[in-house]
Amino acid sequence: MVVTLFHGLRSLQITRSFHTRNDTSNNRCNAIKACVKNPDANIHLESKFISLLDSVKWDEKGLAVAIAQNVDSGAILMQGFANRDALATTISSKKATFYSRSRSTLWTKGETSNNFINVHDIFLDCDRDSIIYLGKPDGPTCHTGSETCYYTSIFDSLYEPQVVKNNLALTTLYSLESTLSKRKEELSSPQQGKPSWTKRLLLDDKLLCTKIREEADELCRTLEENEDESRTLSEMADVLYHEMVLLIRRGLKFEDVLEVLRCRFTQSGIEEKNSRKAKTVK
């Protein structure tokens, strides 16, 4: 099966975006395009493909742990197992594919739910006995409907009297986003006492925009006035916080911003600006 999948891989080698790393990778991509014109190149690529699969330290059952990770948020989506054919299929189709130990067959995440994980890159660990599928999910990954399969906090289970369900394993930035979202939701309930700073910002667009401009200026001054590095970090944190409040105010996610940045990796600044949608005229 691996050999038959090579034809899909060959097409992948021609079109795959290596540019997300650096200019050297772009050169490699161009070299492959030029090389494909040579009939001997197919044999060379197939040899490299087989060598790659051979380099993975498959266990006694021919399996390796395969972890799917969100390319933008960094969230760990799920963990499964892959064999040679599953990895080959993932490389060829760019859809996260695993090996089902209970059914003894390959399965592609999303084949029944349509919540595919679109793979952008694949990484092997230093021992080459585990795999990361770095990709973008089309929808919830977990069969429970949760964004990821990891939503049970051990520390919450140990120390909290009532465990919050679906408490996703969030990095610092996304924990902040989650807190800001909760503050926005709380605005629909009767307010008691003085509102928090976040709620004040969410309720007052003028105040929010004024603070963003103010914090951005203070960040720039740390460079212009050669202030201490800790000041730069502090001001950058202030800028991020206030800008994320604006995103929440607009009903947008920070992950979407990262996706926009990722899509710009292949464009020059001029190309990117020309591709932007015109501002809405009211």
C-alpha cells in the first residue's frame, strides 16, 4: 500500500508549501520542481520516502504514537496511533490518518463526521518513535463535540469542589482569551457593584480604542527612549491584552489572527496589501 501511495506523494512533493520555514526551504521546493522534469527523480523521491518510513522506530506491533496539534493555537487535539500506511496516507492526502487497534484498519479523522484535520506539516521526535500531525481542524476533534480531546484538568479534579466540564488545556494566551470571553458573557446578566476594567472596556468603544493607542505609544517609547527590557515586556503585555479585548468585542478569535499571519508567509508585503478587501463604506 505504501508503494501505491507514492504517486500521491509525488504530487504532494511538487505542490507542498515548504515556504513556511525560510528562503532555503523555498529553494528546496524550487529544486524539487525542477528535478521532477528528470525521469530519474521519481526513483530518487521514492527512495527517500521509503527511507523516511524506515527511519521511524515502529514498536513490535508496527505502531507509533501520533498526536494531532492545531497549527495556529498550538492546542493538542487528539492522540492516536499510526503505522507505515497511516503515515504514508497522511503525507499523501494531507488528512490526519491513524491506525485503529480495535478494528485493525486505517481511519482518517473526519471520515464520518467531516471534521477533518488538514495537515500542514509532520514532525518526528528526536527518537523517531512518535509523530506530530500539525494541522488545522475543520470542526470539533473529540467525539463528545469538544474542541479537543483534552478537557479534564487533573489539578481541578484534585482541588476544586466542583470540576468544570470542558475545561480545555489552554496556553497562556488562550486562557486570557477565555477569561475575556467570560467577562463579555457576564455583561448580559445584572451587574452588581463597580464593573471590572475589562467590562468597562467592552462597554465603551471609545475608551477601548483610546487605551490601545495609548499602550501602543508607550510600547514604542520603550524603544525610542531605550528603556529597560522589562518595560518593553510589560508594555507589550498591555498592548496584547487591550487588543484582545477588541477582538472579543468584535466577536473574533485570536486563532483567526494567527491563521491570517500564517497565510501571509508566502506573500510579500505589497502582494498582501493588494489582496486585502476594501473597507466597508457605510
